[in-house]
Amino acid sequence: MTLTQAEMLLGGLLLLALIALAWLLARSFGSERRLQGELSEVLAEQLEQRLGAQHREILRDLHEGLARQTDRIGEHARADRELLQRGLTAASMQLSRGMQALTQSVNGRLDTLSGQVSQRLDEGFRKTNETFASVMARLATIDEAQKKIDGLTTNVVSLQALLGDKRARGAFGEVQLEALVQNILPPDAFAFQAALPNGSRVDCLLSLPAPTGDVAVDAKFPLENYQRMFDADAGGLERRAAQTAFRADVRRHIDAIADKYILPGVTSDGAVMFLPAEAVFAEIHAYHPELVAHAQQRRVWIVSPTTLMAVLNTARAVLKDVETRKQIHVIQDALGKLAKDFHRFDERMAALARHIEQASRDVQDVQTSSRKISAHFQKIESVQLEDGETGEAGGGRRT
């Protein structure tokens, strides 16, 4: 399509108009920006002036308020200082009074405590002195006991030397056996170093009633191998060899006692092997039961000092029973005589009871007679009294 000249002109004018409008708009925008800048500066200056005035007013009000507040705070502070001063003064006085009371109380307590401490110290010193004296006495006792222990050590050493010798050991066993037998049995129930028909001599022969008869007691016992069994310097093989030899010694000793001291028709069917040491007795019964069985088979009774005391007490009881049975006829005669005497006593008591009963009846009869005589006297007195009263009455009428 072809534009006409008028249209082209109209377009050119329109373009010019648009350009002019754009220039006007740009110029008005620039003016507006300048105007806004100037307005902004004016407003900022006015605002700054107003803010400065308000700030000055606020500062003035703040200073005035702070001054008033400072005055009020000063007044309150003075009042608080005065109140605090009065409180401190009252508290100081109260504290002073409390301190005085506490001081007095503490002084009193200290005086009491001082007295108690002094008393306790005196008592403690006294007890300490007593304890010290007791300790000194006990130390003296300990010294004395130490001396006795030293003497006992010497005696033990001598006893060990005594037991080391076979003859001395046998003599020691015999002495111990004699002491036990003499303290328990009567003199006629034993004999020491008694001779037997086979030529043997027994350490002690107990004379017991039938069917027991005479019982031989041997007091010699081999201790050499027993001592080697417990030797601290010996080794294990030596101790075992000593134990074997000890068993052989005991077995041989049992057989020797059975052969020498058990004589049919002369002694009892058993004999006693006395061991003067409880340790040997315990060793045999605790660790060598075969020896105990062998002794029982040979009818040899193994005893220690303790068990021998039991055997001797039993023997004493048997002897006492035998003596009692021997005296039974005497007891029977005495009981017969006592029965006769009691019979006569019973007869005489019955006669005395009869006499007492007769005397009681006689007393009752006498009391009856006495009551009758008293009654007669009362009647006589009453009659005389009545007669006297009657006479007095008649005389009065006659008058």
C-alpha cells in the first residue's frame, strides 16, 4: 500500500509532537527532581530545628527530673541512714547484752568443766597409779613366774635326761605307778616288786577278789624309737624306720608281758601294760590299731595314767563291795537287834499311849467333879444372898 503525501506529513507531525512531548516530560522530571531536592533540604532543615528544640526541651525536663529525683533519693538515703544507724545501735546494744550473757554462761560452763576436768584428771591419775601399781605387781609376778619357768626348764631338761636312760625311765614309770596305786587302793590290795612262781618280778601286783584274782602291772616301756619318730633333725626315711622299730618294740613288749605275767592258776588271765606318758598312749591308739588288737588278743590291757586311775577306782569299788558282802552277817545281826529294840519301843509306846489316855479320862472326870462342886458353891451363895435380902425387908416393915 502507498502512503500519500498528507499521511506522510501527518506522520511527521505526529513524530515531532511525540518528540516534543518527550522533551517536555524529561524537562519536567528534571525540574521535579530539583524541586524535590530543594524541598527535601528545606524539610530536613526544619525537622532538624524542631528536633533540636524538642531535644533541648527533653534534656531540660530530664535534668529537672533528675534533680528532683536526686533530691528525693538523698532524702530517702538520709532516712535510710538514720534508720540503719538506729538499727545498728539497737543491734549493737542487743549483741553486747548477748555477748555479756554468753560470756557469763561460757565462764560458768568453763568453771564447771574445769572442775570436772580436774576431778577426772585426779581420778585418772589415781586409776593410773593403781594400774601402774597393778602392772608392777604383775611384773613382779611375771618375774617370779619366769624364775619358776627357768626352774621348770631345768627340771624338764633333767626329766629328759632321766627319760633318755632306760633304767631311769623304768624307775620313773615305777614311781608314777606307785603314786597312783597308793593314792587309790588300800595297802592290802597291792604289792610292789612282787615275785612270781616262774621267777619273774612284776612292778606291781594288784590283789583283787575272785574271779579276777591277782593282776600284774608292768611299768617299763621302750621309748627310744618313739623319741626318734619325733626327732626334728631326723629325715623322713629315719622317721619311718623309727616308726617300724617302735611298732616292733611295742609288739615284743606285749608278748613279754603276756609270757611272764599271765600264769594260769596263779595270776589273772590278763595283765596291764602301764604307759607313763599320755602321748605314747594316744599315738598307739590313734595310729597303730593293729598293736591294740594284738594286745587284746594276748589279753594285755594298755593303760595311761588317766585310764589307770579309772581302772584303780573300779578296783576300789569292787573291793569295797566285797568287804561289804563279807560284813553282811554283821549287818544282818545289827538289823535283827534293831528290829527287837524297835518292837520293845513299840510296846512301850503303846503302854505309854494307854497311860496317857487313862490320864486324859481321869482329868476329864476331875474337871466334871470340879464343875459340880463349883455349881454347888454358886447355889449356896445365891441362897444365902436371898435370905439376907428377905430379913432386911421384914425389919423395915416392923419399924
